[in-house]
Amino acid sequence: TNLGGSDSFNAQNLVTGVNDRINISVQRSLPLGVVVDVTGFANLGHNLPYSKSLDLSDPHLSYTNKGLVAQSVANPFYNYLTPATFPGQLRNQATVTVLNLLDQYPQYQSITEANASGVKDRYYSLQVKVKREFRSGLFFQLAYNYNQERTSAFYNAIDQYANNLTYQPSNNPRNRLTIAGTY
């Protein structure tokens, strides 16, 4: 199927991703109608879906042999069989790079497995909210959120080739302060 072109398929052993959420809140009423709410929250995701390439060549070959694997050579799939039995763009290319022929499945341009399971996601936060309900013409609310998030993914070609998902912290801001009031 799709010889000479790109192909994508869903994982055969689909495992449904799960997010376990833990939320603990403590609320306390203070004098003058002020309410303080402190919440700890955690989201622990595992077996989350991702897409992975199956036709990768060993990245060490590129690092070791540099320009040698980038050279163009005659395409062994050029005009191979008939367009009905070997369709796709690869059949019509007279040359390809050496690195393309060193892929695990060189007869395809790319192969992607969608909905593979295995990504882990971790999110932790501490939220503090101080609020005074509208009384005597005054309302105010102050909210603070500290969070930490990290997700496992492929961060370089070697990790992707080895199918090694690694954690990396998020670049999102960790602190957020919101103040609102009306008088």
C-alpha cells in the first residue's frame, strides 16, 4: 500500500491515554468578608498518543560520514514495476541520497504510525486566591498560580531513532498573578 509514497496508519495495539487528576482545596473565611482559597493540583498523564516515524535512518551515519550520505546516487526504484503496482513519487525520481536508501523502509518516502502510546505529561500547580465579596462598595480579588509542567517527547534525532521519549520542562511561565477590584 502506498509504495513509493508516504504512508500513515494507526497503532495496531491502541492503548488509551489516561490523565489522573488530583485536586486538594482548603478554604477559610476571614474577618471583613474575606475568603482565602488554597488549592494544590496535579495532572499525571501517561500512555498519551503521539505520532512516530518508522522509516528513520541511523543519525550516527550522518554525524560520522557527513557529506558521504548526502551524495545523490541512482534510485533503485526508478521506473520499478508498473505505476499500478508501485505508485508514488519515488518511482519517478532518477536519483536519491544515500541516506534515503539507508532508511529502514527505503521503498517509502515516509511512514508514520499515528496514535502510538507512551507520552507522559506532568503538571503541578499551587493556587492561592484571596477574595472579598462586594460589600460597602468594595470588591477585590487576588489570585496567584505557581505551576510546573513537563512532557516526554523526542528532542533530537538520536532519541527519535532509538524511540526514547525523554522529559523536557515547559517554556510556559511558572508564575501568574492576577489582581482585580471595584470600588
